[in-house]
Amino acid sequence: MAMNPRLRKLNLTAHVTSSVGWLGAVVVFVVLAAVGLAGQDPQRVRGAYLAMELTGWFALVPLSLASLFTGLVQALGTTWGLFRYYWVVIKLLINVVATALLLVHMQVVGHVADAAARATLSSDDLVGMRIQLLADAAAALLVLLVAVTLSVYKPKGLTRYGWRRQHQSRAPQRPVVQEDPAAV
């Protein structure tokens, strides 16, 4: 099912916008996690964790889901296909796994934000979770940069399915000979 050029460009614009937005929101998340972990001003630390929860639910989650949806539409509506090229399959896996981990990660964010909302966090409070927030955000940034790199370079390499599809479309079609029922 091929999309017409206008629809393809509109969806591609939506996909790039949501993906770049997701990447930018992760950068914000890394900064907030670093401020929350290393900050000395209790109000700034508190604000960082409260902002992380808002950034997560109102930017990260919607942008990750939009990136996943528009990426699926783009793959299914263009010649790239969803399972023809390894780079597309890898990007799909990155997006699905990153989105699932983000949803799990938001539980930790919520716990730390709730603690910050109730009281001022000291440098010893929830230190393991706070380190996890920074480490997870940094890992997410790295993974999303890998996805961007795959999108730009589009390394060669057909999957088995893609190879079969490519060779089926190139194979000459044999004429179908029907027997005359009267000749039998």
C-alpha cells in the first residue's frame, strides 16, 4: 500500500518532528536529572524532579508514541517496508523497547517526584533512584542517537523477507498455460 507523495511527506514530517521532539525532551530530562542529583539548592532540586514528571508524561510519552505510530505508517506506506531492511527493523525495535522502558521508567520518576512534592530531598534521600533516573536518561539519549544515525545513513542490508520480495519482483513471470478441456 503506497501513500501518495503529499501524504507521505506529511507523515514523514510528523515522524521527524515527533522523533526530534522526543530526542530534545530526553536532553531536557538528562539536564533535570543531573540538576536533581548534583544540585545544592533544595528548591531547585525539588523543582527538577517535579518538572521531570511533567516532562515525562506531557512530552516524552506522547512524543515516543507519536514517533512509533508515524514510523509504522511511514514504513507500511512506502517502499522501505516494515521488514525489508535491517535498519528499519532495528529502528522499530529501538522505538518499541524504548517506549516500553519509558513507561516503566515513569514509575520511578513518579515516586521521586512524589517524594520531592512532599518534602525537601536531602542529598541522601532516594539516591539510588536519582542515579537511576540520570543513567536511564543518558542511555535513552544514546539509543535515540543510534536511531537517528540509522535514519540518516540507512545501511544496506536486506532481511530474508526483503531479499525474497526483491527477487520475486525481478523474476520473469511465466505465462500461464491453460489446457483446453475439450482436448483431454
